[in-house]
Amino acid sequence: MNLSRALIPDLAVLQAFECAARHENFTKAAAELNLTQSAVSRQIKILEAQLGVLLFGRIRKRVVLSAAGRKLLPEVSRLLLQSEEMVVRARASAGGREVLSIATLPTFGSRWLLPRLPDFKRRHPGTAINVASRAEPFDLSAEDFDLAIHYGQPVWAHATCTYLCSEIILPVASPSLIGSCTVERLEDLEDKPLLHLATRPKLWAEWFEHNDLSQKQAYRGDRFDQFAMIIEAAVRSLGFALLPLYLIEDEISSGRLRVVFERPMTTDNSYYVVLPEERQGSAVGRAFQSWLLEQVGTNAFPIDPGKVS
């Protein structure tokens, strides 16, 4: 594809627009950019001439964004951020180092992936790792990620999904909460404080149904938007939580959390490694995918219900 240079604005012009729009003040923008006010004004005029629209209006000696300016600002901010990230990645790869950019679910990344990353780094000492949190599918190519770790169904636009593992959850609680409550039978959980994941509000109801319990009380309790918060709430004895054991390996081994009942339930969705279509041949991406699959196989990632204790 041939690009028209006449349609590509100068980055300095875009920086002037973004800064002036953020401050709604040319003088403040000039101070931040180490330019004169007239220079900022001139760059804005250049961009307006190139686009054929007015980007600012003046109200009582104050500049304000026009409708066209408000629409343009998010796109300009995104382009500037991508330009900055490009330079950062280039510097990170200086000296022939490979850079692997990974998008991962927040709690999965901090609690399962990061503790194991040193092993990958030992095997691939020339690779620099860039890890970012993402909770929902997005455009991998636009954000320049080599791969993503996805929980859900094996569907992702312009990418292929490779099965990693299923998710098995169990009820857990702190020893102090278990000690202060009567939880000898499954029915005893029906009137106990429950901790809920806001993005999966039916999880306890499904577990109750799975174990032939009444669902009437399954929605009671506190709600949190990430597993990491639920884990901390459970450790602090705020309630009983349904959690995958792979997320609470440290808490289980240290005794800060205990499995209340050995009644595991497999959730409807699974974990997948996602590779964008244009990077299927990426050697470092394929190496990381293979390493992930190996870790799943050797670290009991998919919990065997018969081995839960």
C-alpha cells in the first residue's frame, strides 16, 4: 500500500494539538512543549489547513475544542501513544534482543504467569518481556501484541485460539472463618457470607445447583470486579469464595486459605492462547505458547478433582 505523504501530519503538529486540547490553553501547551505561544498557534493552523476543519474556537479569551476537535482528540492521543510505544520497543530490542509482548488477564498474570516467567527467561535469555493486563478481547494488531491469554470461548477476530486448559473452581475460606462457622454439610453454606465476582454473578448459583442445593440464597454477599480482590477478601475472612486453585497456590500452601468442600466444578469457559493471524510464524510467540502448554502440563494447572484436598 502506497501512503500519501500529503495526508500524513507531522508528529510535532499532532503533539501541539493534543497538548493544547488537553490544557485548552495555548500558553500552557507552549510551556509544556518548550515552544512559544505563536509556534503552537501556527502548528494548530497547519493541522486545521491540512484537515480542512476548525479544531478550536475562542470564548472569552479562552480556546475550546470544536466538535471536530473533540472527535479528533482520542485518535490523535492513540497515534501519539503508539509512536511512543514504537520507540520504547525499538530501544528494548537494541543489540538484537527480541521483544515479546503479552496481553493477559490481570489476576492470571500476577498470580500464575509472573511467578513462572523466570523459567522462560532462563531458557530465552535474549528476550525482553512486555506484559500488559487486558480483561476483554481487543485488536491485537492495533496494539502490537504478539499473543494474548484469553478466558472464554475460542473466538477472537483475526486470530487463532489454542486451548490451554479448563477452569475448575472450589469453595475456599480462611481458617478463622471456617473455625467460627458450622460448615460440616454443604447445606451449611446456604446462610453463610458469600463473595461474588461481579463479571460472573451466577457462579455461586451454578455451584449450588451443581451440588443439588437451593439457589435462593446464592446471590447474597459482597461483590468484587476481580479475582484478586476476592482472594484478599477471603483471606481477610469476609466470606466464602469460589476460586480456581491455580490462583491461590500460595494461600493454600501457606494455610491462609483452605478448601471448604472437595466439590470442584468446571466452568463453561476455558483458557486459550491467542496468536494474531499475521504473527503465526513468530518464533518467539510460538516458543512462548509451547512453554505455556508445558507449564500447564507440569504444574497441575488443570486441577484433578480426585486430587483436591
